[in-house]
Amino acid sequence: MKLSGNAKIVLEKRYLKRDGDGSITESPEDMFRRVADAVAAAENAYNQQGKAACWADEFYRMMTGLEFLPNSPTLLNAGRELGLLSSCFVLPVEDSVEGIAKAIGEAMIIHQYGGGTGFAFDTIRPEDTPIKSGHNVAGGPVRLVGVFSEAANYIKQAGVRCGCNSASLPVNHPDILKFIRAKDEGNHSANFGINIALTDSFIQKVRRGEDYELINPRTGEVTGSLSASDVFYRIAQSAWETGDPGIMFIDRINKDNPTPQLGEFVTTDPCGGQPLLPYESATLGTINLSLMALKEGNCFGVDYLRLGKLIAKAIRFLDDVLEVNRYPIPEVERAAKATRKIGLGFMGFAEMLIKLGIRYDSEQAVSLADRLMTFVNETVNKASEELALERGSFPAFAGNIYAKSGAKPRRNATCLTFTNTGTTSIIADTSVGIHPIYSLVMVRNILDGQRLLDINHTFEETARERGFFNPVLIEKLLTGESPQNCPEIPRDYRRLLVTARDIQPEWCIRVQAAFQKHTDNAISQTVNFPKSATVEDIAELFLKSHELGLKGVTAYRDSSRDVQVLCTGTDCRDIAKQYFEDCHV
């Protein structure tokens, strides 16, 4: 396998098996073989003997070729004792001591197995509401953020990392102003995000400058009203200061609910990419688009033939995961198998654009995203329909939106989800999700504080070929200089190297909207702003996101947190110097 140095570090730190003494006992190739064999075992239930081995080889080839990678729990747990292969779950939280304790207990079990958890506090009564059974008053949803966060911190996911969590609250909850600032109290985990569920009606009132009503979820009574524009501004201000909260357009999310007969969505998985009903889970995988650029002479185009074949195999892989998955809670298994939801997404889109000679912030990029996703959506649906012919449709197919429209039976209620692909993109050595490249050269603060120098693979390869790769340029880019201000980079190539700091935020959500138009689930997207951005800039982005039909978005202003996962600056120079001292020139 061709693995980058950073990929090897991530695999050794997080995924490869170890013995009782902590020594690594498998190679990356061994890990992918373990995963392929474990997942392909599901084929025995549907095919003649021997087919499982054939599919295991297919799965192994697409993973070791870094064309497709499943979510982290699958890499970590497939073929091992824990066996949990889904990444995230949504757990219900009932408005009672017993209900809260049950949710905390279930979350701790899921984190022990290696999953993350999303919660909706929409049913929790407001803070200081009198409790009839005694002299106490309710703690409210804000205090629960701290309680759930501490529970998550107590359990390390599968012994290798702290769990990812999120909690959401509807904008008409009486405690909404406190919840917007929930993380100000400091009793929370950095891995615990908060989100606000905004309705179409609320956005309309923001635009018209009107008030809206607050509703006590316990009683259904109106408890007061607030200025919609004031609340919206406070959300934007908090996002400007800390990156939290993110926003969900809950009506838009429910418009695409494939099984409304089972209930409405109230929240998403912790990454924000997959709306889920209570106890449903996110079973995710990602295709590396940077490898789907086909070179013909001096020109590149999308290799749709290769991509189509890969999509069909990836959908099969994820459906197999649902069969061999070891579910930590019975309710989770029942929910997962009732709808058989999966989430196939992409990484490396920004790198593919560079190979195709297309700037990220261009009409050409938006048009390509639309054409690409038209093909992807059709191919995914066909793959799920063919699996249904072979294995049967998902059990909740009767009464769902597909059955009502007369569409062919499908194996999976949903198929497409776009996430941030943090460590997955490191393993594949490509750009994150469908995001623009954050920086051509940067430092990643991951893995319990370890700092990794990250030089974009496509850029480095071209720079070496064309003779402008050198320590001075790398240090210049690492300290935060835009590639657009580096005359050392040839002009024809430089124009393609737009990073998140060079791109107006509206281009990011326009690209996201082109993908969302053809995606049945949602897209986890963080739009990066420069340090100089204003609260008004973020508020404008949120409104534009709603206008473009997005299901949610998160904004992050550079340096608004003390520690960033991705960073550049003069304090990173020592890492670059070490890199070149180790003879990587």
C-alpha cells in the first residue's frame, strides 16, 4: 500500500490491533483484510458458498487502493471483540429522572463500544420549573449538556479516543437563550457540540423583524415571546465567538424524511450529516474523489465508469455492515434493520477540482458538483434497488415516500451522507469531505496533542515535478501566506490553489447546495471565516444557507478557539524545519 507518513501514524495510534503489552500486531494491510473478511461474511446469507470470499477480495482492493474507506468504528472493530461498526447514534431523552438516567447509561455503553451520540433536548422542561413530586425544581436542558458531557468523558471510545456528542434544542424552547451560550460555563467537552433547530416560520420572522412564541414542551403552553432577529443574532454572535452553536433547518430536514410514518426528525447524528429517528444509527463510508479524475492526454475528466462501479460496491459493503454489526442496545438493532439507512459520501472533492483545472470558487465547480451528484444519486438508487431484488426491501418500505410514489423497492431508506472525514481523509491522503482545502501546508493537532505536518499531496506532487518545491515556500505557506501571494508558484497552477481563507464563504455553501440537491440525508459542513469576519457575516451566511435549501451549517472563525485541529502560523515553523532536516526534500 502507498500510505503517507501521517496515515501510518494515525493507523498505528488509533486502528491497528495491539497485544496485551500494547505492541502492534497487525499491518495496515492486515487491518483492511480483517475488515474485508468480517464485512463480507454477510454475503453468506444471500449467496452461494464461496461468494463471500470473492466479495472480501473486492472490498479489500477498494480499501487498500484508498478508493473507499468505511467510518472509523468499522476499521477499528470489524473482526474484533467489540464488533460495533456504526459511527453515531441518536438516543431519546425523556423528561424524567428515569428517562435521563436511561439515556446517559445507553450513551456510555455506545461510547464504550466506539460510537458517538446525538441527543435532542426538545422534551426537557425549562430550568426552574417546579417539580410536583417534591420541593425541587427542574435543572433544564443547559445543565444536561454538562451532565452528558461528563458521562462521555468518563468513557474513552474503544479505549482510543473521547466520544463525539451533540445536543440540540428547538428555537422555540423557553431556555433557548441560555442554551445558545451553554458551553460558556466550561463544564463541557470539546467534543460536545450544540445545535439549534430552526423552523421555516422562525426564519421568515427573522427576515420580517417579528416576534415569535416560546412553548413549554412539558405543557404545550406559550410562556412568552422573543424577537426572532435578536435570537438569530445571538446565535450568530456565539458562533462568531466559539464556533458553537451550529444550526439545523428542521423543516427542510423533515421534508426529505423517507419514513414519516415512523416519526419526525428532531435532531441529527453528532456530525450533523445524518438526520436520525430515536435509536437509529449512522453507518458511513466515503469514496475518494481525488482518484476519480481520469487523465486523457493532457486533459482530465471525471472517470464516471470507475466511479459507478465503485459506488455499487460501496453500497453493498455498507449494507453488509448492517448485517454483521454488533449492536450494543436491542432498540438500536431494531431501528437500524427497520430502515437499513446507510450513508455514502465523498472526500477529496477539492483535490479533484485542482486536477481538473477548476477553481473551487467558480461557477464551473458548482456546475460540476451538480452534474456529478446527478450521476451519483441515480447510481446509488439503482444499486439499492438491485440489492432489494436480491435481498428484499427494508422492512419499513410499506408506507414510506418511495412506496407512495410508486418507486421500485429499495434496500435502504437513505443512502447518501456527507461528513467531515477527519481521520479518514488523513489515511487516504486527500482533502476533507467536499470542503475547500484549509491550507496547502498546515499542522494537525490530533491524537492526544500530537502535531502532524500536513502538506497537500496533490500540491506536493506537482511542485516536485515542476521544480518549485523547497523549504522556503513550504515555511511561507505554513505561516499562513496565501498561495495566491506566492510568485514562486507558476501562475497557471497558482490560480487553482484557492484555500478556505481565499474563498468567500458564499462559494462554500453554493457548492454544498449543489451536493445537497441530490442528497437524501444531509451534509456536515463547517464554513471557515477569517479572523476579521464579523457577526453580521456569519448571520448573513446562515440566512443564505436557508435560502439555498441547505439542511444545516456550522461556521468557524479562525482563532476563535484556543486550540484548533487545523492551524498555521509562525509557531508552526519548528515542525517544518524538522520535516526538512529528516531529508524529505
